[in-house]
Amino acid sequence: MALAVSVHRQPQQSSRVRPCTYDTGMSMEKKSSCQSSSTPPTAESKSSSAPATTTTITRPSWLLSTIADLDERMKAIEAINSEEDSPEDTFAQRAESYYRKRPQLLSLLQDLYNAYLSLSDRYLRGLVKRKRNRVKQSPSQLSFGGLSDQDDGEIDSEAESTLSYQKPPSTPGSIKMSVDMLIAELVMKNVEHDLLLHEVNMMECRRGESSRKMELQENLLEVLESERMILLSQNSALGYQVAALVEENRVLATESELMKTRAEELARCVWKIREEGCVGELSSKIDELQGRIFGLEEKNKEYFDEIVRKGMQFEWDTRHRERSPLGCFEFEKWKLKRERAAIRKSIEYKKAGAGKKKKVVKWWAKVKNMDIFKCGISPTCGQ
């Protein structure tokens, strides 16, 4: 934003000095040409041109230095603007321009505003000072060519400003001064207007950024709300699954209890079957033992019949032995064997003990030791 400072000088009479516009964006050559064009005539020309003469004012050093400083700073701002116009700015460059160059622009704008106010105040005070000198002195004694740093010191030491300055009585000079003051106020109002416009633009930019941020936050809030609804639906689905799993677990628990009872019943059945198997085995063993006992009884009966038959044969043999002469020796032999068998049986009885079984064994040993054919084969056995 370029600030234009218009300085209008009103001469003492009806003659006017051509205004010079100081644009902050123009170069020093244009400023020097403007200075040369806006330089009013000297006091000598005034004295030669009667009442309507133009005074020559030499610009003080502080004004020139201020203008030069503003020119340098505006060149720096123009360089910044030329850099900002490039479309290939990165995010870092934009951030740098926002956080580093933007405060520089604001500080420069504030300095320009303060410098403009001070310049206008000094200009108006200088006009008032020169007006007072013109009133006190004659036109022949006026000399504006010698304005120097001493005048600057007098202007700087002036305590009043345009805001506190009271207008003198209504004279043509005071009217011109009021016009100059109105122009200065108009310029100040323009500067204030430009500043307010700049602030409004900055506020609009900030409002746009805040609106974008609010839109982003609203979008983020909508996304979070949708995620929350999705999570709630997932949570409800998981709740249903948990309820189904709990019900299934309860059913499985009842089934496990039923299986336990069935397993107990099966165990009882198996135990009964085993007991029945043992009883069957015992009954089969008993039957087997009974069969063996019956077989032994049959054998015993056969043996008894054989013994009876042999006894009868023995008696018959004894009868015939008594008749034959060789029977005596056989009889003695049989008697000796009988004694030996009796001794052996007594030993066995002592070892085995008393009992039916031992008796059977004793009886069976007696039968085994019996010599059925004591007589041998002789022609008399058949008689």
C-alpha cells in the first residue's frame, strides 16, 4: 500500500506553489525532481515581484533523511512483494512471510504513520512560526533563503501542535492557514482510512482463516461423530455376541452336567457288567470244578471196582498159593513189600498231615503198592 503525502504551500498573497506529491514507491530521482519543481522562488525574486512573490524554502536535513529512510524501506517492501508474487512458494516461505515479514510490514506501516504525523505537525508549526515572523517584520526584511538547522531547532522546540493551535483573528493569512490545516487533516484522515482498510483486510484474512479452521473442526467433529456411531454399533454387536456366548456356555454347562450323570451311569453299568462277568467266571469255574470232581468220582469208582476185582483176585490167588508149594516164597515177598509200604505211608502221613485228601492219597498209595500178580504165571492159576 503506497502512502502519498501531499504538501501544499500557500504564499503570502494570491500566488500558489505547485504541490509536490511524495509517493513512497517512487525513486530518489523522482523525489529530487519533485523537490526541484516544488522549490518556491527565493526572497530576491519576491522583493522584485512586488506583493505577489513566492518564498524559497530549503528542506531541512531531517526531512531529507526521513525521506531517504522511507525510500529504502519501501524498496525492501517492494522486494518482498515481488517475492510473494511468485506462484511456486513453499509452505516454509509462506510461514516465513507470515511470521517474519508480516511484522516488518506492520512496523513499517506504523513508522510511516508516525513519521507522517510528525512531518505534518512540524510543517504546520513552521507555517505558524513563519506567519508570526511575517506579521512582526516588514516584507523587505524577510529572507527565507537562510532557513537551516537553527530553524529546525526552533520548530522542534515549538510546544504547540495543530490540534492545540488557536486560530488568530480572521485575516487572509489565517484563512490560508486554515486551508492548509484542512488539507493536512484531510491527508491524515486519508492515512487513517488506509490504515483502517489495511486492518479490515487483515481482519478479513483472519476471519477467513478462522472460518476455514471452524469448517475443518466441524468436518473433524462429523468424522469423530461417525466413528463414535460406528463404535457404538460395534459395541452393541459385541454385546449381542457376548450374550449369545453366555447362553451357549450355559447350554454347554448343562450338557456337561448331563454327560457327567450319563458317565456315572455308564460307570455303574460297567461295574455291574464286570461283577456279572466275575460271577460268570466263578460259575464257570465252579462248573468246571464240579465236572472235574464228577470225573474224579468216576475214576475213583472205577479204581474202587478195580481194587475190588483185584481183591477178589488176590483172595483167589491166596487160596491157590496155599495149595501150591511155590506160593510160600511169593507170600513172604508180598508181606515184605506190605511192611515197606506201611512204613512209607506213615512217613507221608506225618508230612502231609491229617485230612480227607491225605486219606485218599494214602489209600491211593496203598492201591499202587499192591502187587496184583503175586503168584506169577503158573499152570495152576487157571484152576
